[in-house]
Amino acid sequence: MPIPPVVALEIGTTKTIALVGELREHESVMITGIGKAPSAGVRKGEIVDLENAMLGVRSALQEAEERSKVAIRRVHLAVSGGHIASLINRGSLPIQGDSAEITQDDVDQVMEVAKAVNLPADREILHTICQHFCVDEQERVLKPLGMEGVRLSVDMLILHGVRNRLRNTAKVVRSLRLDVHDAAFSGLCSALAVLTPEQKKSGVVLIDMGGGTTEYVAYAGNVLAAAGVLGVGGDHITNDIALCFGVPHTQAERLKKEAGSAVVDSSGATKRVSLPPEVGFPGRVVAMRSLQTVIGARTEEIFEMVRKRLEDDAVPQQAAGGVVLTGGGAHLRGVCRLAEKVFGLPCAPGRPRNVSGLATATEGPEYATAVGMVHYGFRTQTAQQQRGGLRGVLRALLGR
């Protein structure tokens, strides 16, 4: 049965993006519609004003609907927020039967054991992702089926978030009389959009720098080793500029985009940036070196926080795939140079892969999450057709 178009929705801190995609050969997608609108009522990736958040979502979806000529009735929702966290849980069970041979039933059962983690009552599981199996004392077994052993174990990475905050994000969509068909963590969507199998195998860190949050995922040996969210992003850099130089937020954002850099450029040590006066603002002259110092300090702090998280999760430091940056923050001048300094790894901006149609409009790193959500939607719908039924976070978001 043909899979209908997927509508991906990302309700970000600064902007809301809606993409309509159709499945093509070799898991490629063609974007047939795109809608964008400024976000309101969203702080650090979480809904703080339902009615204002609805305005941005309605506008983005209407634009995507008009451009794609597709009647939008349901969406696939990318979710974020500083409340989203991860843990690794090991499940184990003895191998039954006289032959001590591991069967598919054994694999299925041990995975269910690993998923049965005790979380606080207010939290909901978003994703359960298998990392490695262990047969007796043999660690990092990839495919235990058919092997012989006494005990089978599996390490499961579990992403979870606060139930009510997830529901509030979905409620924005349902308030517009639309269905949330499925949902996924934004960081995983970005990784799905831009990372290659070779990068995942050799080890890679993806950092998505949004307006109010910074998400990260790390792969080692083709396994998702860590994932999480920091409640800090590009808006914090803008706020630092506004406070340090006494300028309005709009002027601070303009300074960041037009003259900002994450590293201090010695060639601009004596340069100045003039801001014209406007209503309530007399104008200002800002030293380029001072501006770059302020931007660099906050950006370096964000990278250091990610690096500390990865160290705490014991993620291997040798990542041949380097660091990949997505999100609007990837456009900041000098940001890759600063990431290379902090992580000691090569760094490059990540751009969506396997996408056509309105590719020129969605090829920037700021569209990684939305494009990845389209890919994720097609993968989950294909799997649902094969097994029947809906699984995952959908029950939590729809109250089922």
C-alpha cells in the first residue's frame, strides 16, 4: 500500500517549520511544500503560551499546505526541551533450553527486560535504542541469534522526557484539529538527516544549535552512544550581546548575524560596528573585538557543556567522523573553528542528505531536524505497515 505524504513539524524557540515530503526510491524524499513562521509562546523548546504557539504553527502549516497542494490532517512532530534526558539500562536473562542456543524469543525477551526501566511517575519514554548485546562474559556482541551461552544481556539507551511538557507540545497541534501521528526527539531527526553510515561507524558527534536549546547525539562503532539536550542556545548569545552593549534584542540579533564571530579575528581588532538610532534607542558603536569576545565566550561554554556530558557518558574521544553542526547556530562565523578547539576534532556544518524537490530551500543546516523528521516518518510508517499498529511515544502524546 502506498505511503501517503509525511508532514514534519518542528516548533522551535525562534521559528516554526513545516515540511511536506513524498517518498522516492532508495529512501530518498522529495520536499513538495515548506512553511515557516516566527515562533511565539515557546521558550527553550517548550510551550509556555499555548495560544501564541498555535499562531506560528497555523501559519507554517497553511503555507506548507498551499505550496504542496496537500490537505494536511496529521503531522509528525519533532520534540525537544531541556527536560529530555537519556540513560543506559542493562537487561539480562538466562538462556532456556537444553542446547543453550539463543533464539529470537530470547532476544525479544531480553530487550523487553531492558526497556522496563523505573522512571519517575511524571516521565515518559520517547525512544528505546539497542546498543550492544552480551553473551556470558563476551561484551559488544552485535547479533547473538544462534550463539550458545548461559546468559544473554543487552544495553538499551532510553530517551525520556516530562510527560506533561510533551503533551503540551502535542496539544498545540491538536488544538488546530490536527492529529499527531508520531513524534521523535529532534536530535535524532537531525542525525538521520545529515549523518552518513560511515560517520556513524567511525564515530561522530552531532550538535544541533537552535535558538533556545542545543541538542547532541554521539555515535561510536555504529551505535548511538549518547544523546541529550541543553537548555541554552543562540538566544542566549543574543541576550549576552544585548546586556553587554546596552542594545535592543533586535539590534543584538542583527549584530550577531551580520558582524558576529565565535572566534576573535585579529584582523578586525580595531574595527567598529555602528548601529543606527531607532525609536527609544540612540544608536551605538561597538568594537568588533569586544563583540567577538562576548559571542565566543558563550559559544565555547555551550561546547564545553556538551563535551562534559559526553565525558560523563563515557563516549570515546576518538571520533574519526569529527563534529557535525546543525541548526541555525551552524551559520555563525568561526563556529567550526571553535568546536575544533574544544573537542580536538575536525568540524563541519551538516546539510540534509537524500532530499530533492525544494532542496535549495531546505539544504541548510537549520532544516536538518525537519528533513530528518520526514525521513523518520516514512521509516516508522513502513514499519507499522509491516507489523500493524502504532508504537512508541504516540500513546503518551495522544493519551492512548
